Amino acid sequence: MIDSVNNYFILKILSSAGLNIKVNTLVRDTLKQLFLLLFGGFKDLLPIIIVVAFFQFAVLQQHIPNLVNILVGLFMVSLGLSLFIKGLEIGLFPVGENLAYAFAKKGSVLWLMIFAFALGFGTTIAEPALIAIADKAAFLAAKDNIIAATESAQQAYAKGLRITVAVSVGIAIVIGVIRIIRGWPIQYLIIGGYLCVVTITFFAPKEIIGIAYDSGGVTTSTITVPLVTALGVGLASSIRGRNPMIDGFGLIALASLTPMMFVMLYGIVI
């Protein structure tokens, strides 16, 4: 009886020790991955740090003010950038590719087009950069008496600008998906699109041209790029006869092209 009790406690101790070893190994591996993430983020920021430090010390020959705050900020940026990139790898990219595979397997072109438009519209309308530039454009438009200098008028102008850009990106993704299905060369669409941009520029109000050109850049930011890229690559990979390297990319180029046209048309209409 005593031997059985002793064996029981010995097994409990051994199992507890084994559990502690597993926990310690897990913690060690997690800390190692976190360190590698932080090091990768810092390595990505290193060129910017070198440029700023060179001009600060070698050209301006000044000390950096609030050095502690800047170092804390750099650490936070490095951590955020590292977590963002890791999140893309384990989250957004697989989601986009899996959805593309599923729609290709389903074989419904209509639902694929609806999804493509909804993806482009939804990701763009949520872009922080687009929200910021739309609000700034509305403020300056009110300041220059282009619209009424009221809060409601500015909100309406900014909202209309955001919806215009989001619709244009949705249409661009639909065109890009059709291109992947049909196998059209991307260069003809891009050349034709920029010819349209140049043509519309001659008729657009001068106040809207700069905003229109910048809107093409802000739409291809943190939210839109991962999902749209994953959609294109996943769709090209799932269609027989399509090469992901040739046909899978190009959606982002179209998504940055159509907002320039649509925003200038928006400026002409309003």
C-alpha cells in the first residue's frame, strides 16, 4: 500500500516536472520568436534611422531633442510593424487566398464579381489614410469657399470623396479579376487607364487634381494591399493555365489608377 502511494506521488512529481519543462520550452520559444520579430522590425527601420541620424548630426550638426521619447516611439513602431507583418502572414494573406480558391471552385463568376467589388469597396472605405486625406480635403475646400464652411458640408464632402474612391477601387478589382479569368495583358489596361487620367485632367477643376492623384496612393495602404494581393494570387493559382507571377499581380496597380479618374469626375460633377 505504501509503495503504491509512493509510486503515485513520484508519478505526480514527474508529470509536474514534465509539464514545467513544456511550459518553459513554450515560453522560451515564444520569447525567441518575439525577439526575432522585433529584430526584423528594427532592421526594416534601420535605413530610416541612419538617414535621419546622418542629416541630424552631419548636416544640421544638432543634438536630437527628446531622445528618450524618440527611442520609445521607435520601439513601439518596430513592435507594431513586426506584429503587423506577422499578422499578414498568418491571417490576411491566407484568408484572401482561401476565399479566392473557394470562389474558383464554386464556379460562379457572378458571385466572384460581387465579392471582388465588395472586397475593394470595404477595404478602401476603412483605410485610415483615405479618411485622413478626405477630412483634410474637406477642410481646405471649406477654407477656399469651394463648399460651405459648415461641419455638415465638410462631412458630406469627405464622405462623398471616400465613397467615390471606394467605388472606384471596387470597380478596379472587378476589372482585375476579369483580366485574370480572361488572361488579358496588364500593360494594355494600365496604359489605357493612364491615357484616360491625362484626358480627364484637362477638364477637371484644378482644386481637385492634386487630391485625385494622391487618392490613388492612399488607397493602396495597410488594409487593401494584403487582401487584394492575396485575392489575385490565389485566383490565378486556382485557374488552369494562369501563372500567379504573371496573372496574379496587377490588381494593386488598377486599384491605384481608377481613383484618380473617379475623383476628378467627382470634382467635375460637384
